[in-house]
Amino acid sequence: MGKLEKESVRKRKRSNLQKAVLMSVAAAGFLSMAIVAPNALQALAKLGIIDTRSPRRKELINRARDRLLATKFLERDGKGFLRLTPKGEAKLRQLELSGYRLRKPKRWDQRWRVLVFDIPEHRKTLRDKVRRTLLAIGFQRLQDSVWVYPYDCEDLIALLKTDFKVGKDLIYIITDAIEGDSGLRERFNLSLAS
């Protein structure tokens, strides 16, 4: 394995470990600072995030925890427990969305889902984040702020509207036809005869 591949694997494992710690804190409401439950270690091992045979497993978890504290994704309460900060909740949602994949039904219902957004220039960073998220999910750009997807994704769009706080700036449309959609059908690998 080359140097770049090893670095890529290391970064992915670090991200997965941070996500696991954030999810643990979110699920439990708190995580003891002194003891990490053996069951939690086993769960992380089953997910392939840590190697239970490694003598450094607690050190890896502690380092991930310390990074999350330093970046203000987690905070300590007065009793020595951890809890998610609002910034940590946003990071967890971002990590969950980055791995989110929409289910594709076996048959296309021949309806396009069109997403139109009009986010003002003074919120350019947010606009770029919306674009990157749509690309990661699998949407195809039709025009600058018009994106298309062939399958039901209404629940995800509602989640995006809430997370990005763009409710009225993002419009979800379901349509039966788009003029000249043969290129879109090819990109989504949909039958041209349908």
C-alpha cells in the first residue's frame, strides 16, 4: 500500500472514530470521562473503527475525545461527563449526511425530483455547502441553482432544509417531464425507452 493510500485510510479511520464518539455521546446523553465501557470498544471493533488487539485502543479513543473537546464539539459538565455542544450536533449531522445514501427503488416511477434554491450572495458559504451536499448525494446539476434527482428524496430534503436553515430558499418539485431529459436519463443510468 502506497503512502497516499495509507494516509487516506488513516484519515477515514480518524473520521469514523470521531463519528462513533459523537454518536455514543449523543445516544447515551453522556460518556464517562474515566471509563470507556468494554461493550463500546467491542462495538467500535465490529465497525472496523479500531483494532481490539491493539494495545493502543484506549489511547486512540482518548485522543479522538481530546480532539473533539479541543474543537468544541464536546464539552465537560461539572460531573466529569461529556455532552455534545450545538457545534458537535451540527458536526454529527454533517458526518451522518456525508455517508448518507438514498435508496434507489428497483423501478423508476418516471418522475423527476427538482430542487431549486435561491440563497442570497451574503450566504455564499452556505450556498456552496448545499451544492457540495447535493453532489455527494447524487443529484445532477441542471442549471446553477437547479438540481435533479430521479427518486423520492423528500425526507432528505426536509432534513437539509432544517440543518441548513434554508426552508423558504429551497423548493422541492416533482415533475413528470423535463425537456430534453435524455442526457439526464443517461447520467442516472435510466432506460431511455421508459
